[in-house]
Amino acid sequence: MPDSFPPDSVGLVAPQKLHFDTPLTLACGQTLDRYELMVETYGTLNADASNAVLICHALSGHHHAAGYHTEDDRKPGWWDTCIGPGKPIDTNRFFVVSLNNLGGCHGSTGPNAINPESGRPFGPDFPVITVTDWVNSQARLADRLGIQTWAAVVGGSLGGMQALQWSMSYPDRLRHAVVIASTPRLTAQNIAFNEVARKAITSDPEFHGGRFYDHDAIPRRGLMLARMVGHITYLSDASMGEKFGRELRDQAYKFGFDAEFQVESYLRYQGERFSETFDANTYLLMTKALDYFDPAYEHDNQLAKAVAQAQCEFLVLSFSTDWRFTPARSEELVRALIAARRKASYAEIDAPWGHDAFLIPTPRYMDIFTTYMDRVAREVGA
Amino acid sequence: MPDSFPPDSVGLVAPQKLHFDTPLTLACGQTLDRYELMVETYGTLNADASNAVLICHALSGHHHAAGYHTEDDRKPGWWDTCIGPGKPIDTNRFFVVSLNNLGGCHGSTGPNAINPESGRPFGPDFPVITVTDWVNSQARLADRLGIQTWAAVVGGSLGGMQALQWSMSYPDRLRHAVVIASTPRLTAQNIAFNEVARKAITSDPEFHGGRFYDHDAIPRRGLMLARMVGHITYLSDASMGEKFGRELRDQAYKFGFDAEFQVESYLRYQGERFSETFDANTYLLMTKALDYFDPAYEHDNQLAKAVAQAQCEFLVLSFSTDWRFTPARSEELVRALIAARRKASYAEIDAPWGHDAFLIPTPRYMDIFTTYMDRVAREVGA
């Protein structure tokens, strides 16, 4: 590892693209005959393949969770705060697997990939993917990597839903599920925000019904708005106040409609940058996967019945100012786990950063996460 | 009054358009040489003109606050729950004045009015209006109606900002300010939501830089998105859950992007209806007036110094689940009033409806509001 990377970094990493040829039947009824998954791994798989940890990503995430792709990268992977030597997910002990989910836009098969049937990008013909579909595709990935049982499946937000679904879909293939800043189902308000984002994208004239690739167009305005709305829900009122307050970019009011308050230019910048890198159809798919996730739905709306399928142990973490997925939603899950007599540890972390807190290494969060993962490592002799 | 109207309704009412020819200098430095205000009144002005109450409207409000315009109207004015015979603002005792604010799109001079200089609609040339400008124009209206002193100036949300501004701009022209579900200034999160709404409108290709009238176009998509976002912030997570939950329009998931959840179709309907009736430039102006309001700003950021200008008494009301303008924001105002040794009554009403609660006649809200206004009426001998 070159000197330029911090000592607790996994350093230079290279993604790999894995091909799958066994047809995958999806919840929607459609079948993907073949697909590719973009994957990164950190650390070393031990002899009995017992030290593997799966990282599941959230709405705008991808396979690049830790380390750097080039010597010149200014920013590491999206969860570098938690993955690396000596970090909660310690790459000196665990073999960490991170992938871009099916339907994504960072190399795995998704709407921007070529549909073999038409020779053109799938666009709106790409099937709607559910959390269960992702977990099924991740199980194939585990097979490919020779991993029968994950030491832990870990995820924040939408990633936490995948960890929870793993515990129900493949109860004998994971020892621990770590569900962070997540929820067992969206509220009406959550769905409403997702619907605004979708409507922003689909009503953008550059969306062309999802076939914007064929028109050499990008629905930038829609994606920008979707991201701006999303971003507000990732932060807390207090942290936005702390960060921006009512600070103006210049001294006085301008009485026009340019960005005047710092928070306005910040949001615009975030939205614009996102709109240049993310696929609009993927955004739609991700929000729909969020909306649909509801394991209780097929169990008489009783979450305890749903999670009774699980055999693993759970660590559930929430953050005090997260108003997207409030601590109450995590507590709902924990109550169901207790009712189903599963082993569950729970902590609400006091942090001012809203939903984004799951990406920020506050001391109590890191302490609890590290302690738990240390126990997981010792259990599997890692 | 015909039998068809409820007995506690003001019944049939007719708006009137008042012309003003004395130039009004605005906070932005521009001057409106002449303008019109659309006004409704309910009840009778008493001999010494002491029983007048001014109603100030919120973002999407207008002059039609109570009663019906035709026998066939299905819905009364927007605050009919609080204005009428025997209601908190009792039209048997008070002379109630309600107007469409300058910059509005319901008959008062605004961006969709003809600019005498160009002979075309003002559009983006209409000056940015502040809460202080509104209060100044309302003072002209009071002069016109022969009202030297309001018994009370009353408003919810953005309307509450006007009531507060009245107390500071014209301390000797009102006896009471009733500030409901409001705030002495927006937070960064509030501004952020407004910025999303503005960006949705201005990035709609049909906006044409605000000159959509000249293009025979309406930025419907942008207005719809703006309203959808706004609407989410007017309701509480709990009330949306209560009203819609995760209820589907049909039995099962459809795995597509049509509105599936009830909350999605509700939001789309609200957005579409709004986009057909509201002016996009007015929406921009209203959000900007909200963002700019900050009476403490010119008093060393000390709200107590700003409100020390006031002479009137205050009733401040907030609602427990209002996350747009939380009770904490009202308490900030009350603390400043107390520090400035003003007379203030305050109540936080326990209501599940979020910000919209100020429009809903919950018993404790009605009790407190009625009791307070009864005292106001007795003070002025009404």
C-alpha cells in the first residue's frame, strides 16, 4: 500500500464484474436470463470461508464501499469510515464483499445495460426489482465466491432492508444481520417523498418515457430535483441549521431568484452533481424497492411472524435525529424480534446528523459497531 | 341567507376590487405606482370603527376566507372553520377584512396582471414582495376602509408573519396580534424545501423564464411538484399514516410506476389541481417572502429587540405535530416577547394534523381561540 493512503485504509482496490448465466426469476414474475454484478472485496477469505461479511448498499450506493480506485482518488469508497484495518468491519479479520445491486448504474446489469433482446438499453423494459430479488442475486454471488454462510450481512437504510430480508429468505446462510438506520417498511410520508422524486424524473421532458438513452438525452432537471428532495430528508433540521443556518452567500438580500442562502447553493450543487452521474431509471427502481419492502405484508401484517423465519442474531441501530427512518421504526423491528424470541441488540445513537448519521463515525456508534463485529469475528475464529 | 348554507356561515359574499393610486415603495427599492387589492369583508364595522379584524393569508391563500360566492359552491372560503357567526372570529361582533395579497394570483395586482409599462403581463418583472410590503399595503387598505386601529390582526403560517410584522411596523394600529402555526424566521430546512419548489418551477421548460403567459404555456409540471413537496410538509408523518398508511389502490403490487399507493394518487391529484389554478410566478414570490422574513436580522439577530417595537398583546398558538413550523419556533417568539416585556398568551395545541392543523377546528384550539377573541371583542365593546 503506498504511503499516500491512511494506515486504516484498505488502500487500492479493483472492482470485478461477475457474469451469471442461471436465469433469475424476479418477484414481478419476469426472468433475467443472464446478468452481471459489479463486485469489490476487501480482506482475505479464511480456510473454512466463515469470515465473509456482505455489505448491502442504499439508494445511491454501489460496490465501491472502501479504499481507492486510483492513487489520485480524493475520496475513498462510500463506507470507508466503517470498513478497513481496525475499523468496525475489520478487514484484517473479515473478508468483505460489496456489490452494486441488480438494476444499479455502476456496472451491474440495470436499465442502462444493453437488452440482449433488442440490442438497445433496457430503459423502462428493465424489470422492477425488489429487496427479495436483490437478496436472491446476492445468494448466487455467495455461491460463486464459495461462501455458504455469511458471518454477517450488514447494511444501512435500504441496505438494512436487505440484511433483514437475508435473515428471512436464507435463515441458515448468515450468522448475524446488522440493520442500521433502517425500517421494516416505509411510512406514507416516506412513500410520498419517493413519489415526488419519481414524478420529478418521469415528468422531465428529457426522460422520454425512460428511453432517454435512445434520444441522447438525460433527464437532468428531474434527477436534480429528486436528489434535492432526497438530500433534505437525509439531514436533520438541526444539522442543516448548524451547517448553513440562514447564512447568505452575499451580504444582503438580492430580491431575485438566484441562490442566495448557502443552503440553496449547497442543494443545487448536490443535485447537479448527482444528475451527471446517476441513472434516472435506476433511481426509479431503487425508490420502488424501498416502497415495496414490507415483510409483514404477507404475514397478516404481523412483523413478528415474518421475522420468526430468521435464525441469526441481530444488531439494530438507529439515530436520534433521523426523521426519514426514525428510531421508532427500528424499535418496531426490535419489538417484533423480541416477540419472535430472536436474539437482538439495539441502540439508539445520539447524533445530530439525521439519516446520514449512519455514514458518520461518531464515537458511540463506532464503539457499539466495533464491539459487536469483534464478537462476530471471534465467533468465526477470525 | 338561503336555507342551503349552514347557520354558522356568513353565507353569500362578494369580493370587491379596490384601486390604489398612491405609489408604494417596496423593500426591494422598486415602486408600484398603482395597484389593486381584491378584498372581502364579513360582518359590520361599528360606529367608532373599533371592531375590525384583519385576516392575513398563507402561501396559497386568498381573499375568500369565509362564506360562499354562489349558491352552488360546494366549499366555503379557506378559513370558514374560524370565521362566522359564533365562530372564534365572530362576524356578529367583528368586521372582518380579508384580502388577496399583492403579488397574488386571485385578483390583486401580481405577476399575471398587465404591466402598464409594457401592456403585457408583468411575469418576472413583478417586484419581489416582502412581508413588510404586504403590511404596508394592508395599512393603505385600512386607511381606505376608515380603520385607524385593528382590534386584531390574525394569521396562520405566512399569515402569522404578517400579524407579527404589523405589531412592529404599525405598533399603534392594532390592539392584538394572533400568530398561529408560524415562526419568526425560516430554518435552513424550510428554505431548502422552498428552494426545491422554486427549482421545480423555474426548471420546467414551460416556465419560459417567467414569461409563460406570452408563450400561451403553463409550467404545470413544476407547479405540481412544488405543491406535492409543499403538501408533504403541511401534514404530519402520523396523519399521513392515519389517512393513507400503505394502502394500495388495487389489491397487489403492479411492479410499474403508476400511482399504486393511495398516498401517491392523493398527492398527484392535489398537485394537478393546484397546477391548474395557481400562478407559478406568484408561487415563487410567496416562497421568497417566507425565506426573507426575519425581523431579528436588522436588530443584531436579537428577536427581543425587534419585537420590543410592538405595543399590542399577542396570542401565539402552535400545534404539537407541526414539523414545518414546530412549537419550538413559536416558543422562540414567545420567549422574545417575554424578554421584551410584551403581553403574550401561548398555547401548544395537541393535534395530529401537522401544519395543516391551523385550518382544522379541534376543540381545544377553538376554545382558546374563541376565548381570546371574546376578550378582544369585549375590549372594543363589540
